[in-house]
Amino acid sequence: MSGEEALLAGQSSEGDAPLKSGGAGMHAKGDETLKRRVEAVLFMSPQPISPARIAAILGTGAVAQVKKCADTLCGEYALRGGAVEIICDSGLYHMRVRDEFADIAARTSQNTDLTKKELKVLAYVAKKEGDTGVMQSQVVKALGASIYDSIHSLEEKRFINSKKKGRSRVLNTTAKFREYFRVEGI
């Protein structure tokens, strides 16, 4: 079993027994395994996340134990003093690059900077898409023919998707758009 498969199955890659939901009956090895699993969720989460959500992702009802692990990780990362930290703000946990290293991380991350034209296109599509999307021809009519490059760029950056419909295309915002701008539904 690979490390990733073991994590999802509730085991360490060393072959620990599956985690149980109980709090008092957990042994130190189980606590350490849960802590590593919580750390993996924090690492992969693009936004701050609650202990209850982490517990749900891990398939355990031990929310208090998950919170304890997240708090322990916060302390361990603070003591380590590395470039990465885990913070707790309003009960939500987030793993991120420390402020003093943010410029270095920004240079290596995928470029998702948006131009003014791209932002206009996104705003228009998000406002007008409804349940069925918005026709590209309608966007062009409203914003001008110079936005075709912006539409293509937004598709490449995966902020919008398009489907052929007649002589035009239907545009919709994506999950990445909703995560990036932290919106549920418009």
C-alpha cells in the first residue's frame, strides 16, 4: 500500500492499524497517525478549514481529537521556525508560507494574476451566467471584440470553461473561480 493509499485508508505507511473514532482509547501511535493525517489535509486545503471539516474529510467523528492535533501542529511549526506555518484564525486552520518568505513562494507558484480585462470578463460572466451560462457573443457585445484573448486566457487558467453552442460558445465560471474569489454562488 502506498503512503497516499494508507493515508486515505486511515493507516500510516508503516502499517499502523486503522484509526478509531474514539478519543480516550487512542494510543500514542494512533494520535501520531491522526496528526500526520490532519497535517496532510491542512497541506492540501487551499483555504482555512475547520476541525469539523477536517474530521469529515478523514472520516472520523473525533472532532476534539482533530482540533488537538491541529493545535499541536501549530505549536510544532511555530517552534520549528521554518518557512511554513500553521495558523488558527477564528477557529479555522490554515497552512501557509510565512510572510517573510511569501515573495519567494510567489515567484515559484503558478501565475494566476489577472489583467483588468480578464477581471471584467469574469465579473460579467459570473453576474450573467445563471444556471445555463452566458453566450460568448453576449459577452463580446457587452465588452467589445478585444476580449477574445481574455476569454482564451481565462480558459487556460481554468477560471471559466466554454462549450460550443451554435456559432458561439456558452461560458461558465469554474470551481477554481469560486475558490479563488471565495464565493459560493452568484
